[in-house]
Amino acid sequence: MEIKSAICATNKKGKTMSVTVLLEVLSKPGSIDELKQTLKAILPDTRGYDGCISVQVVLNQDDPLNLILNETWRSRAHYEKYFAWRAETGGLEALGNMLSAPPSIRYFDHQDI
């Protein structure tokens, strides 16, 4: 996956605002429990990574194989650095083996509204 350089959103006062990252995955049938356990094991490192503000995992009520990681980062650049680290250490490949499709990653700027 190509890692692009990021431009951070700023509010009216010129301060950099955080970014929400939604990482959506679809587990292979029979792998959801293993996926949850793997996430439980690796997310402490994610939460402690430079720039990570929070990570919540939510399960789709209508599709129990569908998880979303709702993440807040100081900037997209922080997340992309983290994502590259996960790729380099083999963490993404291990997770990918439990998925039935490639994950969806979307980035959202927080709005000063």
C-alpha cells in the first residue's frame, strides 16, 4: 500500500486538528474470535504509539464479521507512520490472513463547528 504525505486540517486559529481514521475489516467466517483476540493483543502498542489519541473497536450489529476500528490521531502523518511500522513488522500480514477482503481505510478531518 502506498503511504501518501499528509496535510493536517487546521481550525480558524491555525491550530492543527486531529484526524479520525476508520479502519473497516470483514473477518473470514470462523476467524472473528481469533481476529478479536489478535486486536486485543496488539492494540496496547497502537494506543501507545506516538500520535495515537484513542482507538475503539466496534462490531456491526447486523453483520458479526464486520469490525470498525474508530481511531483518533494527532495527524494523518502520525497514522501513516504507525501504519508503515505495522507493515514493516509483519502485523498487517498477520491480520490480513484473517480477513475475507482488503480493509477499508478512510480519513476524516475534525471540524471546528
